[in-house]
Amino acid sequence: MTQHDSGPTSGLEIYLVGGAVRDELMGLDAQDRDWVAVGATAEEMTARGFRPVGKQFPVFLHPSTHEEYALARAERKVAPGYRGFEFDTSREVSLEADLARRDLTINAIARTIDGRIIDPFGGRRDLEEKILRHVSPAFAEDPVRVLRVARFAARYAGAGFSVAAETEALMGSMVAAGEVDALVAERVWHELRRALGEPTPSAFLTTLRRCGALARVLPEVDALFGVPQSPRHHPEIDTGEHLLLVLDQGAAMGLDGQTMFACLTHDLGKALTPREEWPRHHGHERLGLEPLVALCERLNVPRVYRRLAARVCRHHLKVHRAFELKAATVLELIEHADGLRQPELFEKLLAACEADARGRAGRADHAYPQREYLSGARAAVAAVDARGVQTRGRSGPQIAEALRAARLKALREFIKR
């Protein structure tokens, strides 16, 4: 038994659990610390000053540290989907029973206050062997765990971690049984968004694809695998493989979540171009907008993500060809991409295009001067002072034309530099 000596936790049997213990054992700084209280009740926690915050089961915030303390709980599957559980948080639930309900062995380790490790399921060994392994057959009761395993793969693939064969097989059986189809949009988006922020986001897709889940949760993305591209521009040939390279390139560049989502969806149209024209994909930018909208609607993707993704999908080829474009076409690109009203969005468009260009076999270190060029072009256009344009004696359309002419002149002068 492990007890705190003073304060609101005095006399409680508590343990540090989950990711904080895992990260400590890996020599990493723990971002969040979660605690489990064994043998306590919700009424007792509230009486000690803890603030209840849990919706499905009792979780409390410490009155001083604001760290989360959950009552030890066991769970039982009673209906399909990730919500179909009954929870037992009675005093009789043991620490081992609480750890047994967790997804992976590396997340089912506890530590006492005095530093003693409690590891009933071999998580420490799996950390050393760099294996992502499920704790028990109960893993199959919660389809969210398929996505979580894929996200942990995206986090730790660079450190050499892989998914255990038996866990991958279990995930495949869950897909076949239709469990993944019960996932609600919010949970899929939550895990996808977090995975796009991991060091190796490609591993999220490959892990889901190996067990068949990618076709269920992101069919528009899954459809890209096996679609050939011109080896002249894409030495990796396969569009899906290109996407994996783009995502990891974007992660290496430190792109934010919105830009990473745009990277994920920029080539969706290549699965819809006529097969008889492959490996050419004429018009894939336009064709990609419909599946992008479908994906965003299905997952309730926030508007800020949709807006940038649509611009990257529509305009990425023009950005790549920036040095071939006439001044008028460059101006149209800046205007259509809303570069004057939303310059930060335009810069994210350029960043996504750089990841796209460098996310190709053997080209990760290639320069991408188009980004600096178009960023400068946008700045030159934005520098034109609308108030300085001669407007006397002109109507609305004439004023707009005069402003456009001034912007075009500034752009041509920039291009000549």
C-alpha cells in the first residue's frame, strides 16, 4: 500500500499510472501525471476537496496541483462501440484490476510514491524490447484502441518500436467484426489530429492499413495506395507511399496541425483520375475537392482545417510551377488563396507545398525556392497602398481595376529583381 503523508491525499492509497510512468522509464519528461486512488469513494474524494470532472467515471482534480486522480475502476462490455461499457469503481477494485483494463502493456505500469514499480503485465520488458502489445483480450472491446495503437506507433516508430504480431492480428479481427465501424466521428478526428502531431505520422497510416482499419476510417486516403505516378516527378511511384513521405517531411519541418492535415489530403484526387491515363493525373487538384469535403463532413473537421486543406488541394501544382507562371497568374493565385486578407494561411499553403515537393524518394533535402519566391510576391502585392491609387472620376469597377493594375505593376517589378 502506498499512502501520502499529508494534505488532501493523506491516508489514501494512490499510485502514479499510465503515460507518466512510461515516460519516466523511457527517460522522457512526463507531460501529464495521472493518479489512481485505490479503496476510495467519490464522496470521500469530494470531502477532501477534490473537484469532480469525470463524465463517464469518477475523476477528480487535486485542489492544489490540479492533477487528475481517478478512482480505481474495472469495466465490462455491455454494448457495441467505445461507449458500451459498465464501470465498477467500488472500494474492492484493486490496482491490478485497474491496470488490466488499459490498452497497452507499456501504459499499464504503476509507481508508488516512494518509487517502487508495479508491473503485472510486463510493460517494462516491452519498453526494453520496443514492442506495442495489448494487455489482455479485453482490448478488443474498445475500437478506439485500434486508433490509439496506431498513434503510439506514430510516436515511437522513430525509436524503433513496432506493434506485436498478436496485437496486430487482434486489431484485424476487430475490423473484420465491424467494431471499428462503431467509432464516432469525434474520436476518429481526435486521434487523427493527435497522430498528425507525432514525430512519424506515416506510421499511423501504415499501422491502420495493415489491420484493414484505414479503409474503414479514412477510405479516401486508403484509396491512394496502389495508384501509380510518373517516376519522373515521383521516384517512389505509388501515391500512398508519396503521402507517407510527405507527412514525415511535414513533421520534420515542424508544421502545425492545420498544415499537416492539408498535407494528408492534398492528393485525394489522384484516386479519381481516369485509370487509362495513369500515371498522369490531369485535373487531380479539382477532383480532390469532393472527397476532401466528404472526409471533413464525416469527421466533423473544424472549419480552419478545411479552409487550408481546400486551398492546398486546389493550388499546390501552381505553387510548384511558380517560376513558370506569368505575373497575372501569380496575382490570381495570391488572390484565390486569400493571401492578401489571410497572409498566415498563404504561408501555410506554401509550407504544405514544400513538404509535398520534398516528400519524394531521394528529395528530402532538395531546396524549394518557390516558397520564398511566392512569399515575397505576396508581400510585394500587399505593400500596394489602396489609398494611393488614383480614384478621382472613377466608378467602383474602375477603382478595382486601377488597384489591380497597381498590384500587377508591383508584382512585375518584384519578378524582375
